[in-house]
Amino acid sequence: MLSWIETFLTGRTHQTKIQTHLSDIAALISGVVRGSGIGPLMLLIYINELATILENYGVKIKLFADDAKLYIQILNDFDVVQLQLALTH
């Protein structure tokens, strides 16, 4: 099952079409296919872990449906470093 999920999520590309014009093909480095059956499950797994990690760094997170808002009060350089550590974790 894990191998199937990995295969499903890797090596994906995206191309945008506006009228008859196509953009260049770009590699997708995150996310899941919109409308896929596994998409909502993958979001729940990812977003719950993300919220826990960010809160460990003092970053507040508000979740609604498929949206996440992050915020932290920046008072000094330490706060900037904490935010960057949380985002790169």
C-alpha cells in the first residue's frame, strides 16, 4: 500500500491551458491530484502533522477545510529564526 501511495504521489507534472494556449510542463513538488479519492485522506494526514510541528515552534495555525493560516508575533531576530526553523522542518 505504501509503495502504491508513493508511486501515486511522485513524478507528477502540471500544465495550464488558457483557451488554446498551453503553459510549459512543470514538475509538481507537493500536493495531490484534485478530485482524487485519496486526496482528502492525504490532506488530513499531512495537515495534522503540520499543525503539531508548527505549534512546537510557537507558530499558531488555524485550519478550515483545505486551508491553513499561519502566524507568529515577531518581536526580535530569535522569533524570525523560530519561524524559519518551523517552515524548513
